[in-house]
Amino acid sequence: MNSENSFLKSNNVTGLHQDKKGRIWIISLFGGVQIYYPESGKHRDITLVDEPDGIEVTSVYSIMEEDNGRIWIGTQTSGLFRLSEKGDTWTSVHYHTMDSERPLSNDFVNSMVQDNEGTVWIGTQGGLNQYLPESDSFLALTKSDGFKNNAIKGILSDTDNNLWLSTEGGITKYNTHSGKTLDYDMGDGLQSNEFNAGSFLNSVKGEFIFGGTNGFNIFTPNEVGKRNNQPMVFISGMKIFNRSIAPNDGSGILKRDIGQVDSITLNYNNSVVDFDFKALTYRHPEKVDYAYFLEGFETEWNYVGNHPNATYTNLDPGNYTLRIKSTNSDGVWADNERRLYITVNPPFWKTWWFRLSATFFIFGCFYIAYANKVRSIKKYQAQLERRIDERTQQLLQQKDKLMEVADELSARNEEIQRFTFAVSHDLKSPLNNIKGIAGLIPMEIAMKDFPNLEEYLGLIDVSCDTMNDLISDITEIARLGTIDNRNEVLDTNKIMNLARTLISGKLSMEGVRLDIADNLPDIYGDRNRMIQVFGNFLDNAIKYMGNQETPIITVGFEQDDSINRFWVKDNGSGMDERALKKLFTPFLRFHSNVKGTGLGLYMIKKIVLSHDGVITAESEGKGKGTTFTVALPNAKIAAQKAKNCAEPYLVGS
């Protein structure tokens, strides 16, 4: 039967397997996987698709059936496939080296086996792979795990939890529980160190058969053993800076041969030290493996194979123990540890006596320096005391003069305070007279003949009320020296409308259009102070409008969860960067042709800061307008915070 007279897709058949249901599985190179049903004579093809490339895989090399009926298919270049039967359909899972979640150590699969504990093992050209069903992934075991060769050609499992692996470097016995390995080669009777992939068999008698390039080997696993002889290990040589050290050679290190001493002492400058060691055996000494460990310097054994040499550089001063052990010629580790105690002397500047002497010397220097310093301080102290006495007499004389000046300033301050109080008090009378006279005008003049007069009288009334509030604040400041904000939740639109009313005359005279946004967010603050702030903004905007043909002032806002920002923007004369930096400086003015004291913006900034706010100004340059922004805390949050601070703390509440 071949591809010309049957259903076979390739004549290069690499494996056959009859599963638990009697079906014949046929795998071949360039033909893929096919199933033959002997009872019916029918057949079917199983298509395997390479996951990374999406192409069909046809170079199939090995096959194995699990106890649960799942089929494992190994390929030459595309890794491993696991097939599961569901009804009349076979589904596959692809494992390969490019899979980041369940990588295989190599994509060339030589052999597969399921051991007596149900674990699936996959032999590849790049190591042994243990299947981990809980994570659907593989654990790779290679030379770094103690294997002599990574090319696993065949796998057989015995009843003692051992896997027998034929490789390109002999046969390795691997215990799946302990992880220990034993290696066998031609010296142990193998036909060759190289074995062929797929050429392995477990006979009905329990004999293991492995085929290689020079015949085959057959053996019973539990009858194969290793010698347990214990060769003695000794140190055969020592070098410092690659120069051999001999007894009494002038170095002072050895008085007897290195193999006859238990301890040596080295100087700190012996920074490169080599030790050679040997195991006394005449049977295949080239198969003896060695390990060494410098206690006090390292934490793990160094397994160096058949390389009996240890080199150390730059050992710190201290005590160390060099421990050496080996296997016998059959690779069995012997209980033959050899120990050499090593002491590295420190340089003189690290010895206790030098450190003690240096400590005394340093303390002596400090003491001398301290004594000289104390003498200098006492001398300077005496000079300083004389100067202090002289200066004290001068200060006493100046004190009397300062007290006279202070009394004079206090008297003048009280006089200014009384004057301010009197002036602010006296201002109320003419202000009330103005308001009274304005109230008599409707009684003397027919209002219908002057349609705008009622509006003007209303403006006079509002201005008088606002002026009266400000005079009251001045009176309070004159009486107490300061005034606190009377904070409350304010309707910002009402504040802005009042500010508009106060400057309505200027708006009309200058032909300025004022646009105020609707639904401005509330402010938590002092009503009079907020009128001052926004009134000053609007007044300045009109005052510094310049020769703008279509003067416009816009009032808007932005808000978030905690901050409300109000901005007043005009298209007036603007200002440069230098003026912006000094804008809020008291008594500083930037437009000589505009009247003013230069105190307005300074006072406005003080008011905003007293309300936990921030004021800023922006302008793109002269003739490009100015935008003033005031950022104030959210009214509800600020009011709640003030309420919490005002509430007393009750113990136990």
C-alpha cells in the first residue's frame, strides 16, 4: 500500500498507532495525520494548522495516546498538537516555542510518553518538557537542570518514578520526584553515545530497548546500577597570581605540601588565588565531576563537571572554609568532602591596633583644636563684652529718644483716628441731605414731563445707599482699627446689577455696551466688599477703554466642583507684560492721562485674598484689551466650612 494505490498522502510513514477503539493512526512526513478504520475500510484526514502562520502542518514525526484517549502529535518544525475527540469531531491545541503562555522548549518533537503517575513527558531537540495540566503549559528541563544533553531521542518510564532518556550523548536516568540524574555512556557498555529518534521499546518482559547509530542496547531498569565507591579528594596545587606556591618557597604561605595542610594564611594583597584538586581513582578519571564552595564568601555549591579548579579574586580580610567534593567515575556523588581553612589577614591600616592608635591620634587632634578654639572664644568673648557694654550705653540713650518719638506717633495716630472718625461721621449728613433733596424733586416737578428723571433719581438713591455703607465701614475701621468680612451667600447677578447701576451714567456717556452672563453662580462673601470688587472692575474697564469705536465689556464665569471663576473682559487700551507684573502695586499708575490714585486694584486684591480667592489679569498687549479673573471658593462649600468652624466641639457628641 502506497500513495499511488491507496488513500495514503505520503509514502514516508514515520509512525503507526492503534488506539483504544481499534483505529489505526498513520503519521508521515509531508502527509500529515490520517486515520484508518479496519472494520469498515474507511479513512479520514486530520488537518493540523500552525497557529502563528496559519498554514497546514504536514511534517509529523511522533504520536502517543494518553490513558484518557487524547492523542498527542509531534512534528519536526511546528511543535506539538493535542487532539481531543468530541462526537465525530477532533479539536486540537497547538504548543510551540512562540507561544508566550505555554511555550515548548523546542519545536522538533522526537518522543513522548505518559508515566505510571499519568504525567505526560515530551522529548525535543532542545530538552525534556513536563506537561502541567493545571496551567495547560510545559516545564522545560535542560542542561541547566543537570542534563548531560538536550536532544531527547527516546523516553521510557519505569515503575520507580524514573525516566530513561536516550540522547545524543548517551542515556540519562532521571528521577521525576528527586530531580536527580545519572548518565551512562560507552564506558558503561552502550553501543554508542548517539541514539536515534523514535527507536525505543518497552518489551513485554519489562526490558528497555534503545536503538542507536551502532546497534541497540537492551537492559532491565531495576538491574542497572552504579558503583558506590568513595574516591578520596585532595588539593593538588595552589597558585597566587598564576604562580605556583611550594613549601618554603619564600612566600611564607606553605611549610608543607598543600595536600598535607588543613589551613593556610594569606595576605590581603594575595588577591588572585587558584586551587587545583583531584579525586584518587584510576577508573575513568575523566568521568569524575567536581563541586566546590567557599564558605563565608558564597552561598551555593559550584558544580564544574570534570574541571577540578577553583579561582577566587579580591577576598576581603576574614576567615573562610574551602569545601570540595566529587563523584566517582560512575557519576555518583561521594561522601568525600575535603576542607581547607583560609585566613586572609587585613592590611595594617585595617588592624585593631592601627585603628585604636588612629582613634587616639584623631581625638588628640580634636582636643588640641578644641582647646585652641576655647582660648580664641574666651578672648573674643572678652572683647565682645566690652563692645556690648559700649553699645548698651548707646542704646539706652537712643531708647529715650525712641520712646519720645513713639509717644508722639501714638498721639498723632489717635488724632488721625479721631479725625477719620469725625470726617466719616460728618460725611453722612451731606449724603443724607443729597438723598433727601433727591426725594423732594418728584414733589416739585411733574415727572411725566421728564421721562428719564425717575431713573436718574433711582441711581442717586442707590449710589447714596452704597456710599452710606462704605462710610459706615470707614467709621468702623476708624473706631476699631480693622473690620471683619460679614460673609453670607450672595446672588452674584444682583451684585453685578447693582454695580451696573452705580456706573450706568458712565456707560451712557461713554457709549459702552455691558454684557453680563445670566445665572452667575452664588458667592459666599461680604456684600459691600463684593460690590467694591466688581464695581471697580467695571469702572476701570470704562476708564481705560481708550478710543475704542465699539467699546464692549463682558462679564462671564467658569465653574467646577470647588472653584468659581468670574471674568471681566474689555476691548480697551490693554497693557504690556511689564505693566501686568506691577499691576497690583499700590500708588503705581500706568496711564498718565487717566485720573486715579493707583490704590483701587491694590485694595481689590486685598479684598479677594481675604475671601480665600485669587485675582489675575491678562492682556495680549497695548490696544488689545484686558481680562480680569477672580477665582473664589464654591459658595456652598465655603458656607459649610464656615459653619463647621463656627460650631463648638462637644465632648461625647
